[in-house]
Amino acid sequence: MELKLILESVLFSAQKPLSPAELRNVLSEAAEHSEDGTVKPFRKVKPDDLNAALEQLAKDHELAQRSYRLVCVAGSWQFVSQPEYAPWLKALVGEKMRPTRLSQPALETLAIIAYRQPLTRAEMEQIRGVSVDGVMQTLHERGLIEQVGRAEVAGRPMTYATTSLFLEYFGLRSLEELPAADELRRIPVQKPESLLTVEPGLATAPPEQLALSEGGGPKPEGNHQET
Amino acid sequence: MPMAEYKVQFEVFEGPLDLLLYLVKKEEVDIYEVNLTKIATQFIEYIELMRELDLEVAGEFVVMASTLMYIKSRELLPVDQQAQIEGEEEEEDPRWELIRQLVEYKKFKDAAAQLQTREAEQENIFPRLPARLEFEPATPPPRPEVSLFDLISAVSNVLKRFQLKDDARDIFEDKWTVSEKIERLRQAIAGDAPLKFSGLFEQTTSRTEVVVTFLALLELIRLKQIVVLQPTPFSEIEIRRAPAVAPAAAGSPYEPPNNPKST
């Protein structure tokens, strides 16, 4: 008996997404209640082996190009249909009961929280350049974010983070799966060597003159420097 | 009503950074290479336009306009003629701070767009929600019926919990009647999951309540509305809803004949 196929049968019949821990419980429970020699060996499966089997199973399904696939959302595994088949599934079960889509400001704020968590409102507003009070309330009500602590700065403001519902809502396995996670988590915006922003024709010096003398960049010629 | 009441919130742009990004995009240049003085002029033109259209201009826009004006004014002077404020020689280039903010904001705006795509995508993904599996047990169910003596010994264990502290206590009015407890029990076993015998008495606060609950249990067993099982010897007694065959159970909730207020 192959572990991944056992897992497949369990996930196929499960009424909710199952975490690796829950899957291991099923395996050990089955082994305890069975005298069958093929069941016993799966009493204690190493977490690594279990995860490998799950990944392999997901890959198998992907390669088989079925109308459904195995996904891991917020750490739990489940079978879901491929989006292309939505028209028929909608006809079958009706439109999914889903809350209204998030507004642009809500999505922007949520993106900032998702990548920079935990952070304070002030930090969000710093990035967005506008107040986030309204959208924060929406995100709270939708259960997508929560208060997680207080920042160790003056006034000890609340800090916020995303919930596991956030991962479920966007079908994400974990925060690591956010697009460009590494880049956005701490954006090191590289300072260019010079800023070419001077409008020609103005009574200004050529661009190099505005270069900040930090070294590395082309050193401006001395003709405009104070001598 | 004065016209001022009808001001429209200008919502096309989320904020000043959004408007700036739009202007940069219109220029078709990289953010790093954008001509901020030109953008500054356009930004202020937009704000003027918003004012003319009697749209409310949020404070953030005004703050940004002043930052842009400052940048523009700096650029109008050659570097060597710019006033150097004492002690601020290492002052950050205000253009840089603005560009840094724009780049950062742009990245999150892009990330938000990706989230939006995923959000729409999720609407087309249906999880498999199978019906609950109902296996017929291969072997006869290991459900030996529990005898009355088993039940009594189980309840006496529960009662021991109260014996110790019952020596001296306040006297409360007994709140429970058997018929109320019957209703409760019925609700508790409405689902398919079995109820543990001990779970039945978790909430009870007095000996009398235990006794009343126990009487309710016995009554329901007599009416064949519940079955009491012990899956394996010495394991905990389980209470389940009786298989739906009892025709007597139909109709109004059962009222015991003399509704004894327990004493």
C-alpha cells in the first residue's frame, strides 16, 4: 500500500481540509483499530515523509491534467476543482456564497499588512499616503486581519497581522506563497546614483550636479563646486 | 441647502501617491527618471481642476502639493546658490524621499492587483465537499447494551463528586424538572455524534440536578428514544439517538405523567 494513495483516499472523502497533523492522526487511528498487516506500518509516519507524499500526490494530479487538483491552503490539504470548470459547477451548485469583492484601498492595505506584518496603522499610512481607518474596519469585520500586539514605540500602538482566513480567502498555502514575498517584505529601494529630474531650459545645473556625493557614482566635475 | 453640502469626494485617485503614479505613467518613463518638476506642475493642475469641479480635495493632496512645490523651487536654483541650512548639510534629497515612497507604493499596488486576481480566481474554485461517509460496519456493531446496574453505578460515581462538598451549603431552589431535562437531552443528542455519559453531568451543579438528569435519561430509554451503549468493556458509556423507527416519538414533546418536581 502506498502512503500517497492512502492519503488520497482520505482527502477525497474528507469533509474539510486536513492538516498534516490530522492526516497523521487518521493513519495512527486506523492502525490502532485494524489487525490488517497492511495498515499497521502507517501507524507512525514521519512528518517529512507525509509532506513528501502529499507533494508527490499533488504533482501526480497536476501531471494527470484532471479537472481537479490537490491544494494546500493555510496549511491544510483538499481537493478543489480547476477554475476552467466553474461554468458547469456554478450551474450545478449555484454561485458560491462569497462576500463582495474587496475594494482597491482594502486590497492595497491588505497587501501592505500581508507583506509587512506585524505593523501599526501609522506604518501603513506612511506607505499608502492616506488614512487607513475605514478600510481597517472593513478588513477587521471580514476577519482577514487581527490585532497581534503593540509596537514598542511611543504610545505603544496596536500592531496588525493577517489571519488564516486571509490565506483561505486568497487560496494561499502560507505567507511565503505571496507573490514576490522576499522582495516586498522589506523593500530595499535602491537609491540610484543620480536623479535625472531636471527640466531642460530651467536655470539649473546639469543633472550630475545634483548627484549626491556618496561615492561610487560618477563624480561631478568641479566647475560648479564651490572653490 | 447650501451648495457646499453637495461636495463630491474625489475617489478616482486613492490618494496623492496614486495620482502621482498616474502622472508618472502618463509620462511613460521610469519612476527613477521622472521629471519631478514637470510632474509637480501637472499635480497642481489636477488639484486646481478638482477645485474647479467643486470636488473636495483631501488634505493629503495639499500636503503632497506643497512637497512638490518645495522640490520644484529647489530645482529652480543651481546647487551652488541653494540656501544651505545650518547643520543640515547631510539633508536627504527631498526628491529621493518622494521617489522612494512612490516606488514602494507602486510595489504594493502591484501586489494588491495580484491579490485581486487571486480573489477573482478563488471564486471559480470549488472545494470537494463529499457527503459524510456512512459505512455499514462489517462485523456486528460492538455495542453491548448497558444494563440498569451499569447506569446506576455510573451515576453514583458522578454523585460522589458532590458528596464531599455537600455537607454544608446554601440551599437553592431546584431549577430543573425532569421534563426540562428530557428536552435538553433530546437537543443534545439531536446530532449524530454520541454523547458521553460523563458529558451529561459536566454542567450539573447539585446532587438534585444529577438525579433529575438521570431520571430524564431513564425516561428516554424507556421511551426508546435513546440507546445507551458501552463500545468496549469498561469504556465510557455513550448515549445516542435511537435509530429513527420509534413511531411513538412523533408529535408533541413528551410530558411525564406527574411531572415530579424532584426533591
